[in-house]
Amino acid sequence: MTIAAAMLVVALTLVPIGFIIVATIDAGPELVARLVFRSRVAELIGNTVALQVVVVPATIVIGTSAALLVERTHVPAWLSAAFVAPLAVPAFVMSYAWATVWPSIAGLAGASLIATISYFPFVYLPVLATLRRMDPALEESGAALGLTAFGVLRRVTLPQLRLPVLGGALLVALHLLAEYGAFAFVRFDTFTTAIYDQFRSTFAAPAASMLAGVLVLLCLVVLGGEAVVRGRRRHARLGAGVARQAKRVSLGGWLVPVWGAVVALLTAALGVPAWSLVHWLSVGVELDPGIPQALASTLGFATIGAVATCLAAGPIAWLSVRRPARWSRTLEGLAFMSSSLPGIVIGLAFVTVSIRWLPAVYQSSVLLLAAYVVLFLPRAVASLRAGMAQVPTSLGEAAASLGSNPVRTLVRVTVPVLAPAFGAGASMAFLGIAGELTATLLLAPTGTTTLATRFWSLSTELDYPASAPYALLLIALSVPMTIILFRESRGDRS
């Protein structure tokens, strides 16, 4: 049953890939070769790879360091929440804020800055959750055997963090492949911006489809690299945590430089957006009467879509952890592949399929929610996979030996342990759906607008004062989910 459910989800995610394949066949080999092997594609590959090379390591270093700082050193408790706060600011709002404060921001440097300060929480949160749940005895045993503090970090702590770091890094890498709005504001061309420009000017043009095909190949490279590095090692433990915290150390001589870095990071990720929004709101404009409808639509789609995404991710994450064979990894990779595509490609694929074969769902909420599941499935899979990796199979075996049937074991043993991971995955999906742009523009029912689409429409017209309320509401709507995400990552149930 689990395998069948996973295959059904994968079939849904393969719709955009099928769209690209059909478009490639229709174009013919000569046109494909002419469109793919050209200088423009080489330029886009260079930009995309450069962005990955800069941003992914930067988010790993910042996210892991931030988690270690708040869980293993003496710092104020509020700092752990502050590092999560950038998730409440959609990347295109972050880019909008920086572009209004620093109009000349552009190119690889600007795109890397925006992406890094927007995405490092994707690494920080799973690492924070793992550190919170690690048994302090592991690190204490290493110290008792004569390891220095750095030795304990390198040989005991960091190996335990490999899976959450890779899961977070994979999310960052896929977001970089699919992000549009953040890079459009800083005028940095990637495959996503180029595809959007092609579709906007010539609709489903062969050139755009070929660019999307190259993007799929880049996604395969990312997924293959992550699978090789991840390997098959797992770190499981009994229980949700221990009664005592791990020993914390003093920053000593590192106090000033560390706090300097923290202030710089939080200023870039939170201070600049806050200043920009306050500035434009202070200009004073008449509130758009469509705000209530956009807010209600965003809240409804994000809530239902987040739950649906996590339910769809469950079978895939389960197979990835419990049956780590080549076929299960293939299913997982296929599920991730379409999620690397821009929302506009996924949107056009669903539009084409619905018009040709499922006209009853064309321009319906069902079709839009299906696109959201495809787009944000990796967020839920990464969270659930990390949670399931810490659920030892011995728990289920013990329950079975005591006469518990599989359903009862699932409800009474597995689900409670996985609740934090489910909450984290749902919160991350909610944040993504609330800020989704291009697929929503194509698939939303007639007359339906969201905070993100209305904000984008106004901001691209350079009407920054009118767009500021929408940006503020996007952030306000994201704050509760960010708080839930933070609480779940720390295992806080109070």
C-alpha cells in the first residue's frame, strides 16, 4: 500500500516532465540541437552553477554554525528564534526590500546575497532539531576519551548532523534552480528567469521547453550528488529527547567577532526588509479593497496545500528511510525532479493536461493544489525523512511483539515521534505556498488573487507604496508558521 501511494504521488510529479518530453519530441532533433547548443544556454548554465557553488556552501556554513551557536554555547535564548525569522520574509520580498534600499544591487553578488540570507534557515532548522535531540552522553563520552572540544565537534557532533545538513542543502539547491522573483528584482539571469521571459513573450515556445529540459538535467545532477554523499548511514535513538541539555561552552575570545557576524546577518536578513517596509508604508496610500479577498485566498490555499503536501510526502519519506534500495531512491529522485522546475513550467504542464484530458478540473482549486504539492514536496520529504531516520525499527517490532497491530502501532508509536517532523514539513510547505507566484498566476480560478500575485503585480509596476501592505501581510501570515516551525524544531510542546 505504501509503495502504491508513493508511485501515485510520483506519477503526479512526473506530469511536468512528460510535458517537457512531449514538447521536445514535437520540436524535432534539429530544432532541439539548435536551441540547446547555443551561447545563451552556456551563459545560463554558468550563472546557475555559479549561484549553486556560492550559495549552497554559504547556507550550510551559516545554518550549521547558527544552530551550533544557539545549542552549544552561552547565548541569549531569543537568538535561536531570530535565526528562523528570515523564513517569514519571502525571497522576492527580501529582494524587493534590498532593491529599494540599494537600487544598484545586481548580478551574481546581489543574487547570492539575497538567496543566502533567505535560505540559510532551511539548513539551520533541521540541524537545530537534530542537535536538540542528540544524547549529550555521546559528546561527553568523546570528551572523556581525551578529545578536545574541536575533536568532539569533528568526530562526534558533525557526523550526527550529516543527514539534516544534506536535506537542508538539497532544499536550498532546488530552490535556487526554481526561484524566479528574487532574481528578477536584482537582474540576474538563470534558467528560471529565462524560461519565464520566453513563455511570457511567446507562450509555450520550444525555446522555453528546451531550457526547462536542461534544468531537469541540472536537477538530476543535484539529486545524484546528494544521494551519493548521503549514503546509507542512519543515526537512530529511542525517545524524543533527554531530560538534560548538552553542555554549553563559553565563546571566550570569539565573543566579539561572533556577535559582529550575528548582527551583520540579522541586519541583512531582517533589518533591511523592516526598514524598507516601514519607509514605503509611511508614504501613505489608500488601501486596496482587494486585500481581504487576497488574504483569505492565500490562507486557504496555503493551509490545505501544506497538509496535502505532507500527506503526499509520507510514503516517499518512509520508503527512503525504511527501504533504502536503488528503486526507492529512484522514486524519491523522481518526486524531487519536477520540484526543481519553475512554477510557470509546472503551471503550463497542468494547464495543458487539464485542457486535453481533464477539462472538469481546468481553472479549479484542485488543479492549483496539485501544482503546490508538486512544487513543495521536497520540503515535506526532507523534514519527514530526517524525522523517520530517528525512529528506530525496534520500536515497531517491540509493539508488534506485545500484540499491537500495524494500524495501532502507527497511531500510538510512530505518529507521536513523527509529529515534530510533520509540523516542520507542513510549516515549510505553508511558507512556500503563501509566497508562490508563477504557477498561481496560471492556475488560480478566475477572479482569484493571492497576496503574492497582487504584490508582484504592483511591485513590477514600481508602485512600491501600494505593494508594501501586501508584503507586510505576507510576512504577518508567515510569522505563525515560522513560530510553529521553530517550536517543533526544538521539540517544544509547551
